[in-house]
Amino acid sequence: MKASAIEFRLRMWIQIVIIFLGFWAPWLGPFDWSRRISTLAWLAMEIGRLGIASFGVAAPVVIVAGALAAAIGMVLRVWGTAYLGYGVVHHEDMQGGAVMAAGPFRYVRNPLYLGGWFMMLAICLLMPPSGTLFTIVLFTIHFQRLILGEEAFLAAKLGEPYREYLRAVPRLWPRLRSNLPAVAARPHWLNAIITELNPIGIFIAFAFLSWSYDKWLMLQFILATFVLSMVVRGLMKAPIPTVVFLAVAPIVRFGLHLAVPKALLIAFGLALIAYALLPRKEAKANAA
């Protein structure tokens, strides 16, 4: 059941594919997203059909529930990243320097995965109902595999101190109080906020933009915050390829008058080439 090292390394791309399939829901017919009713609207109509409340009442209730889920996801993601650090949270490989028992990790072992799950729960309200079910089930399985993989890795690397932590802190159901002694750890809030812009964007979309009842406006805003978060992470991790992407994309878009998807694809390809041409750190270490 635990994830392999390759699955962990490709976790972001796996999640993107699951989300894309959830929105597309190819089993519903042709590629036409505009004809797919959102789960938010479907839930409101079902509540009205069952006589529980009118659509005018049910729709705001569903929106508030989505905003609450997004808020939980945002808080857990930013809080966890502030203590664990960007380099560990978004590293390609599993990291295990020491047992982290500060901040949210005193109350639950996997606040980042829990926050990611609530974040996805909010996003799923914009998918068709069957896409929501598909996405939630696959994300739950995917996150569970990642968690089991990380726990096995950390138990092997950190030994008994981590096993004691496993016995003291629940995996996914947070405790209101912690028996663990407070650990001196400095949270890096600014770093966490700028690298977790997407969860923040999802919360803003549901808390403010959802009242326009414009699903496409919300999706465009969420997508914009995702792209912005990727640019920020790129500047922190691989600044040269990211600068290449940022420079080439507008040149190709406005200079060659290509469509936005084609311009982004060309810019992304050139950024990948720039990344491949960069000397690896391992090579520098060996040369030294």
C-alpha cells in the first residue's frame, strides 16, 4: 500500500492528472466542460429537491461549507510549511533529518496531507458530481500511499525516536491537546505564505468570488494562483529556467502572435532545456 520513491517524486504530476480527469469526467461524453454541472450547484438543487431547504438557502450553505474546507486546508498547509520548511515540503525525495514535533505536528502527524485533502474537497465542488467522487477517492488512496511510504522511510532512518512519535501523535485525526513537550522551532511564515499561494487562492475564491456564482471566474483565479505559486517555487529552486520561462512566454505570445497554450508550451519546453543544461550539484561535488 505504501508509495514507491518514483510515485513520491511524481506526486504533483499525479495529482494534476487526477484533478484534470475529475473536471473533464470523460465518461460523461464529449470534451465539453461548459455542459457539466458543478457539484456545488448539484448539491444545492438536490437539497431543494428533497425539501430540506430552498435553492436560495442551500446554495449559500454549500458555498460556506466549501469556504470552510478551503480555510482548513489553507491553515494546515501554511502552518505545516512554516515549521517544516519549503525545502522539505516540496523536495523531490523523502527527507528525514530529525523528528518534527513542533507547530501542527504536535497534534497530527500529517497536517500537510490533511490540509491538501480539505483543499481538494473544496476544489471538487467545482467539478461534476461523478468527477468529485472520482477525485476524492483517488486522492484519498494517493495520500494514504504517500503517508505510509513516508512513515516507513522515517521509521527506518530515524529509528526509535520516530516510533515514539508515531505512538504519541495520531496520523490524520488531530488531537485538541498534545502530551508532547514543546519543541523550540522557529516558523518561517513569509516563506510558507509565498510558497503556498494556491491554498490561499482557493480560500479567497470560495470566500469571496463564489458569491458571483461564476464557476469559471473561480477556476481562472485558482489556476492563476497555482501558476504564480509554481513561478515562486521555480525562482527559489531553479531560478535560471524559471527566468527563461517568464522571458520567453510573453515574447512568443505577443511577438509571434501565438495562442496562450502554445506560447506557454514553447516557454516551458525551453525552460526544461535550460534546466537540463545546468550542471548538477552532484557533479560539482565530485569535481571538488
